[in-house]
Amino acid sequence: MKEFYSLTEVADMLSVSKETLRRWDKNGSLKPVRHPINNYRVYPSSALKKFEQLGFLFNKQKARRPKPVKRFTAIELFSGGGGMALGLEKSGLDCVLLNDNDRSACQTLKKNRPNWNIIHGDVAEIDFSSYKGKVDVVAGGFPCQAFSYAGKKLGFKDARGTLFYEFARAVNEIRPLICIGENVRGLLNHANGKTLEGMISVLNELGYDVLPPQVLKAIFYRVPQKRERLLIVGLRRGRKLSFEYPTPHGQTFSLKDALKKGPLFDTEVPKSAGQTYSPRKKAIMKHVPPGGYWRDLSISLQKEYMQKSFYLGGGKTGMARRMHWDEPCLTLTCNPAQKQTERCHPVETRPLTVREYARIQTFPDDWEFVGSLSSQYKQIGNAVPVNLAIEIGYSVVDCLNEYYSRHDARSLKRQKRKIAEPA
């Protein structure tokens, strides 16, 4: 555990703005101190003990790394470039089928795992019935499409025409013990919460008890990035399954940890291709300091760069954004050079490269991406960070270990009873 935490780190951990922290400082709720070495305003770890949601920072228990008691299998839909699948594999699950409609993403999967069963094409055309009762987990990051909600619980049939319906259909045909949907945090409030409510009602109708959805902050799971994913976990009703969401780690990592040799990677980030800025954009971006954005430019450059947006409200903090070595990276997008989603290198005036993107998503350096440069960025930007997926996988393994140990013990007991019965 660190002795001091920066203003940015505490804001990220508590899911509040820096302005809120400054307000707390003024009213005495949470006051920073000056760092004894660099004189920066920081928060001592002792001051954070009062926040229940930060209790993990003071938990000295070692991270769990359970081993599967038997072969556990998983199917993943909308698998993209393989972040979730790779994480599940690393935690001990065997992926028996992966599907995506993106040809380049499927080629990426095949290149890295020739032994995986990868189906490229429309998920609606896949018959999953042959896997019924043979797969433990069905996972998928289905796109968040709106579907009608007519003042009643959304039914399975009413969800037709959406990719969530295809996820639910796979669950219905396979009947896994666990189903896991992952999505962006915004799904919580999509259509005033009706979309998520509808999804939960569909899974309930199919015989799954859905745990309260939980937002996982990637920075708490050995990922040097401020990324959040919403997890929706359904447990097959009547099987007495017990699932616990991953426990946050007490250590966070910065962009430096991602791109330099250190605790996350054994080497410096490999050289690779990357997008570029136009000459004029590069000339403007060179004036943005590490951790800064468009408001750090001179007024004349702000007006030139922002154009009409300069006169609109809102912070637009993602524009002309340069990363900082000592902070986690902002959530990666599918295009690091796009005007509203810049992810500029902390010291070099250029967008982050493909391999830098992959490092920030905690892909190993030997995981190769196939396709055009824009496709590679898209595959990485849309992925579940591998280290986060590993932690999700450990939670799954814990759940399945407990279930099968109990199930196998009952089976053995019945067998012994049958043998002991008189003929």
C-alpha cells in the first residue's frame, strides 16, 4: 500500500470529480497535505480509511489465484480481439467456442490460438444446441442496443432483433451454470435504466438469478487505465451457486508501468506502427503539457483548435489530451488521433502506437493483431483488459470449484449408499 495518493488517484478511486475533492477540502471533510519530497498536494493513506469502498487498500490478504478442480469450459460471443477470452484462459478456463462478426478480429484470434474453435459470422446463424449441458460459462460483451419497453417486464421474445437477444438465446440453448454479460458503465442509465432492467428480466425468465450488476474499475485490477466495465452475472436457478465479484487489489499502476520495464512487464514496450498527426495538429499538440488538454493552450490556439466548440459549454476534457507518465491512462478509444478522443504520448507529440495500446490493455507482447491499422486499434480499444478478465475468471473458478466439489461429494455419497444397499 502506498503512503500517499494524488488528487487524481483519489478522485478516480472514489468516482468523484477533482472539484468535489476541492470542495471537501474547503469544508474540512477531506484535507490533503503537502508531500514531504515534492511538496505536491496529496492524501495520506490514513485519511482514506473512513471510506468503506476503499477498504481493499488496507487489506493485506494475498490476491486469490484458485486452480480449477476439473476442466471448466466457456463460450464467448462478440469476442473481438480476445481480451476476455485470453483472461479466462489464463485463469484456467477452456474456451470451446468464440464468435465475432469482425473478420480481422477472428483472424487475430486464429493467429494467436490456432487450436481455438472460432466462428466468424452472424451470431444469429449459430445453433448452440449441441453444447447443451456441456459448457459451464457463456460470456459476451453484447452491444447496448435499445429495445422497446412497454410498461411491463421485457420478455425473451420481445428482445428479438437485438444482439442481447442472441446472447440470451445462446444461454437458453446451452444452459450454462453461469452467464456473464459485460458492457459500458452507461448501460446503468440507458433509457433511464429500463434497458438493463429488461435484460435482467429476460435472464430471469430463462431461469437465471441475476446478481446486482456491478461496475468494475480496471485500475483496481492491475490495469494501468481508467476503464470501467459493467458486469452482469446470472447463476442458474436451483444449483445453489455462490459467485463473488473480484476483490480489488491494493496497488494501482501508471502509464509508466505499462510502457516501461517494471512490475507489469519485463521489457520496454516494443516498437510498432501507429497513427500520426497532421503537421498543424502536431504543432498545436506540442504545447499541451503532460496530463493536460486543450485548456492548457493559449487562447488563440484554443479557438483555432476547438473552433465552434470553444464557445459551447462542458469541459470536453478528452480533446487535445496528452497522457502523463505517473497517472493511469484515460480509457482507450478506437482512434487515438481523433479530435475528440486524443490519446497523445506523454513526452512525444504523437498518438499512442498499437503496441502501446495493447500494453495499456495488458495484452502480452506476443499477442499479435491482424488487419488494418484502424482495425487493430478498434480491436484493442473495444477489448476487456486482460488482467481484469483474469480476475473475473478467478471469480468464476472459485464459484465452479465450490459447486463441483459439493456436487461430486453428493454423487460419491449416493454411490456409496447404493453399494451398501442389500440386493
